[in-house]
Amino acid sequence: MNLSSDHLAIRTTCAYCGVGCGVQATPKGDGTATISGDTLHPANRGRLCVKGSALGETLGLEGRLLYPQVRGEDGLRRVSWDAALDQVAGQWRSIIAEHGPQAVALYVSGQLLTEDYYVANKLMKGYVGSANIDTNSRLCMSSAVAGYKRAFGEDLVPLCYDDLELADLVVLVGSNTAWCHPILFQRILKAKEQRPEMKLVVIDPRRTATCELADLHLPVKAGTDVWLFNGLLSYLARIGAMDPAFVEQHTNGLTAALETANIDCADPAAVARICRIDPALLLEFYELFAATAKTITAYSMGVNQSSAGTDKVNAIINCHLIGGRIGQPGMGPFSITGQPNAMGGREVGGLANMLAAHMDLENADHRDVVQTFWDAPVMADSGGLKAVDLFKAIEDGSIKAVWVIATNPVVSMPDADQVRRALSRCELVVASDIMQDTDTNAYADVLLPALGWGEKDGTVTNSERRISRQRAFLPAPGEALPDWKILSLFAQRMGYSGFDFRSAHGVFAEHARLSGFRNTSADVPRMFDISGLAGLNAREYDDLEPTQWPVRRLPSGQLEVEERLFVDRQFAHADGKARFVPTAARAPVNAVSEDFPLVLNTGRVRDQWHTMTRTGKAPTLADHTAESFVDIHPQDALLHGVREGELARISSEWGAMVARVQHGGGIPRGSVFIPIHWNNQTASDARVGALVNPEVDPVSGEPEFKHTPVRIEQFRVNWHGFILSRSSKALDSVAHWTRIQGRSFNRYELAGRNVIKDYSGWARTLLGVHDAEADWLEYEDRTAGVYRAVHIVDDRIEQCIFLSPRQDMPSRAWLASLFSKEVLSEIDRVGLLVGMPVEKGADAGPTVCSCFGVGRNTICQSIVEKDLKTVQEVTACLKAGGNCGSCVPEIKKILVQTRVEAAEEKL
Ligand code: SF4
């Protein structure tokens, strides 16, 4: 059923992380919708994190790409779909005719729906005859895929979310789950609340928000996970914490894996030294793992994004296999995917080294199954270029046409300046997107408008193999089309048959049929099988409830679903056994040096997603982390001459960027952390991808985002400042800027190198206030270099600018609150002139709880005034932390700090 119980809301799925939460969207009739959690969806049971809750704020059409456009000498011009697709097809045909099928490529995305992905993959591998289709999922989970395939024979996630609640020990490795998969983390915490004996261990070089609620945090040196898990394998074997019958009957390769592990990792003290952790902590973890049958090791980017990512995955799986900790409730190795449909992409073979329906390009039988099913004229017979190599091939000219779909590689790829160079040299760059202006679209020769979340229709698969419907609840804007349709129209122009799909349902039905085609033990058996869904009619497809695969239809007509795999101890290798994989530990490819003495780690912040093309539109999500930052240990900051709150330039062998220095408290010496989200649309110079080394895992091709040698130095400026304005500003003349979306205003954080002689004239020019009679309040202290001005129109604040030689300036939260007032009071005007709120409590402080908009100052004040002692008391008093819970670790920290400071004051 696609209607919720109130018969007004449409049931769909969140557009962001791989948790895949169910969403209820109630259209408001103005192109937006009210969003709530779907209580019937098994992933979230009604809860949403702040990103999911704010989906409604991202639905407006501002900035949308609505019509096909082609670049000419005068820039982009609007054309018809026929003209745009004819041009692309014509150029592809002539490039293929002259240079062969390897000269064209698709670069797609885990944001695509499975139906889009299926058509893209069929087009390239079965009709163009090239496997040069790769996806941004290469950047986040291809090591997990490769690890599963090596161990189990197929890309199979063994367990389900319910297992996280059944486990007695959950080990989170390289995963800031509290921020990146908040609803899953809340499920773990809830289970832990009900069963306090359940243990949570976090293995992460940083002390993240996730660690705040863990029983044990192992702050391992970046890149040493294989040593840690090889040491665990060795320890488990040594103390006899094994399941010999399981190992004997259901696995191969333990001896070789143990021999490899024992080379460097037989001595826990030596492992602790390499991992730079307290040996007692290491042993505590080893003992806990050995003593706990129901153990889940869940991992994400900290494991996958490494030049040894696949070995890290297999080192973890080895430790589960030796004790038979797999295939039973509450246990197993669990990769948690970053993107909403990375899993769907895996199912249709969206990676350059995969074929559709979990079959392999290199396997002739598999190729025969797919080619026969598709009745395809050709079939790629070897792996295509993986993301990093694909953009190298574009730069060297061997790929002459690339079509980028639903992703922003100029921001998200490693060595992102190389991607920029590659696209600027490419003969034909096509981009399908929902937004007009992105860093990547700036290089497109042809722009094609795609449907976005809320407009498109299809399926996604979450991290527990659960297929859910994403349903349209808004009309298609402009001339935007679904991606599967755009690709099908293109394929027809190329003269290919097999692309006469009429609906997403038609595509899904074909995908489901392929999964069951010749899928028998006597022919080409695969565990990926959704043939049970192949016969759904359009209505049944529309009504499809969230369903885990495998899903087969029994002779009785009932659907049979497996919530967890390997219950029967049968794996997908030909002999039915799982494989231990020897994992020789090795360091990250590039070591620190005198020139680049710090290790750069990259990742997400709590309230943003990818390159902010969607979340950047939501004011609710803008406040928690307004700017890009570089988190550094205070002693390293001192050593390298940078100061908290000021700007720093961070550079590597590959590129450079500017970010604000912060001491988050969780970063070890010798490292820095920078978020991945900011780009040229949101900041002058904050693309961290430009710095990241393009080293990749040799098996998976996943880049090493977590370990790039960098240096940091002061970014000298003469002044700091900010603007809040109801209109957008062009700030090219300013040395550094960041744009932040507010409610009915834009906020710009600025820093400049120019010497401002005439503050008033300069500020008026920048803000576009040329009318001498304008209501313009200003204050200037030339000696101190302090200036502020407020432009008022009809008693409402229109815009304001604050400048100072220091970065500690008035509260933006207080000023933002003035933009919601229809009339400024006298007391507001006084506050604006003195540069601070005059009324007590007017400044809520920086946002902590985005769900309820509760600021730090409000929380601190309540803790002191009402003597609040626990997070629960803070939540009861202010609601903060009472929705998605992702701010709970922060509230816990604030609680401790505030109470200590209050006690000190009294002493
Ligand atoms: S955890 Fe948050 S971002 Fe992830 S799917 Fe659920 S609501 Fe969306």
C-alpha cells in the first residue's frame, strides 16, 4: 500500500544514508511536503534523523535544472529533449565508430534508483559492449563488496538490523554511526538500555560522537586495522576460542590465514604497539570478543576507504569465521553502506567489475546467462575502468565521452583537481542532474534534467538487503525525466532494442526475472534472487512492502524471504564453503614526511550529506556545522602555528584548501580531520577532495580517503566578518567565504586580505545599498578595526554586515532570530548597534539539537538554573535529543562541562 494510515501521506524511503528509513510524505499542494517517519517500515519504525526529518526543506525548485541545455560559444542554451539526445547519441556513435566502445563511459551514483542503475548497466555492458560504467559507490563500499565476494563467493550481507538488537557485543569499526547512520545507532542504544549487559566497542582513530556512548573505545592509529584483527585471529586460535566443527565442515583456508596473521600479530603487545593503543585495552577487547558468541562487527568508511580496505574487511570476516559467528541471530560481519541505494547498484552490477544480478564479467557462463536473457548483441567480457582510473583515462584522452549521472565527482573524487582537468579536456561531457549549478555541471557540454526525490519512482535496497519503494508524491517539474527513461530514450537513438520500457515497474520486473533466470544448482546458482517479485503487476509493484532478499515464490504462491543468510552454513563458493583470506598487514601507501607531516582523515558531519546539493538547501541542517573545518589536536596546532577559530590552509601533494581550525577534542596527535561536503557553490576554497591522494585498494579500487599526508599553515587575513542578507551576494572580491542557508536569509562567513579604507562605502557596495537615504545603521571603531552596519527596509532587517580583525564576533544565532521579526523593536536596534543582544536569553547559541532548534546557550542555562543532571532531564526540559538522538552525545558532553564549570564557580 502506498498510502499511510491517514490516507493523505505517501509512504516512501529517505534519500540519504544506507539505513533506508521509511518516510511518510504529505504533499502540501505548494510543491513541498510534510515529512514524518513511517511507523510501518522495519528499518526505522517511525523514527527519522534530522536529515530525514528535513527532507521537506529540500523540495523547492530553487536552483533546479529543469530543461535540457547544450553548451555553445555563448554558454548554455535551452534545447528540446530530441535535440539534446540526438546530439549525445550522434557524438557517441561517431566516437565508438572511430575509437571503439572503450572510448565512452558512464559515471553513475548510489543515489540512483535500482531501475535507473539497471538500465545504465544494460546499456553499457550488453549494447555498447564496454564495462566502462562505474559509480560513486566505488568510493564508499567497493571494499566491502570485494571482501564479501572473497569470503562468501558472492556479495552477501549476512545479517539484518534486528541482529544489532540481539547481539551481546557490537563492535563498530571505522564508523561514526551516531552521526552517519543515526537511526541504526539509536536502535543499538535502545537495545543497550534494555539490556545493560550488552557491550558496545568502537574502533576508530578519532574519539567521535559514537565513542561517547561506548563501553570501550580503541583509538587505533589510522591504517592499522588489519594488524588489530590479525592479532585477534591469532589470539582466538591460541586460546582455543574456535568452532572447530564449523571451521572443518564449512570453511577453507584457516591455516594460511593464521600463518599470515602470526607473522606480525601473534603477540598482542606488539599489535598494541603498532596500533598505538594501551595493551590492556587491546586485551580487554580480545577477551570480550572471545567470550561473546553473539558478536556483530559492523564497519563502514573507516574500513572500506583504504588502500588495504578489502584486506581489512577479510581480516574482520576471518575473526567471525573462526568462531562460527555467522548465520545465527545476533552475529556476523556487517558492512553498513553510506548511500541510499549502494546496495541496489550492487544487485544490478553497477560497478565496472561486476555483471548484472551478482554475476561476474570474467565468467563465461555468467556472461552467457546475461547475454541470453538480454538478447544482447555484444557483451563486455572484462572489467572496465574503476572510478580513479576512469578519470585518468579521460584526462589522457583514451575516454572521449563521459556521462555523469546524479553525482558530483569534481567535489567527491580523490585528487579532485585531476577530475576537473579531465573533464575540461574531454570531448563530450554529459551531466544528468537535478541541480543547475554544481562543480561538475560547470564542465558539462550537455545538461539533462532528472527527477529528484519525491518526483521519481522506483526501488532502493538498504544495508540489510531490504528493497523498499521510493514513491513519487510531487509532479515532475519542468521537463525533468526519470533517469531510466533518459537512458532508454538515448539507447533507442543509438539503435539498440531492449529499451522500450514504459515504466519503472517494467524495468524492475525485468531485473527480478534476470535474478531468477537459470538460477538453479544445476546451471548458474546465485544467492541473489528476487524472482519472487518478478510477477508483480503494476499495482502490486506500487504497493510493495519493504522486502528483504532473497525472495522467491513458493509453489503455494507465498513469498519466501530470508532475513539472514548462511543459516544452513551454505556459502556461495562452488564447494559451499566460506574462505578465510590471508591478510598480510601493510601500511597506507603514502607516509607522512617532513613536507607533509600530518595525516588527513575525511568524513561526514552530523547534519550534511555528500556535496550538499540537497542538504545545503535546508536551514535546519545548516547551523550545526556552518563551515568547513579542520579538526586538529591543540599541540599540533601550536606546533604548526595555527589557532582555533582562525583560518588555515591545508595542502597535500595533490591540492590545497582553506578551512577554520577547531579542536573538537577527539583527534589524535599527528592527524587532522576535514569534512567532505563543502564545494565551490558553498565556499570559495573548501573542496577536501582536491587534497586526497588517489591511491586505491588493489582489489576493490576504493580510494584511500582516510590517509593522505598533508601540511597545515596559517591562512593570513586582515579581517574577519559575516553578512546576513535576504538576497544572495557575489563575493569574488573576498579572499575567503562560505555560504550558509538560513531561514529567509543567506549567511556568509567572510575573511579578507584587502585593507578597507572606507568601511561604509565598501560595505554599501558589497551589499548593493546605493541609496543614500536608505535606513542604514552603522558603528565604526577605526582604531580597533571594528565595523558593523545594518540595512533596514520597512522596519524589517534586510541585511547586516559585521567586520573585525578578530574572529570572535556577535552571535549569528541571535542575529538570525531577528530575520523572523516583521518589525524590529527599539531594543533590537540598540542590540544591533552595540553588537550584542540586550535582552537576557535572546541568544540561544550555536545549534545543538537541529530537530527542535535548541542552542548551546539555552542548554547550558537550563542545566545551571534547573540543576539538570542527566541527558534525559535535559530532554524532558527542552526536548533536545528527544527525536533522532544524534545530538545526545553532544548534550552529554555539554552536561559534564557545564556542571563542572558551575561547581568551580561556586568553590
Ligand atoms: S538514518 Fe537518517 S539519513 Fe539515514 S535513512 Fe534514516 S532518516 Fe535518512
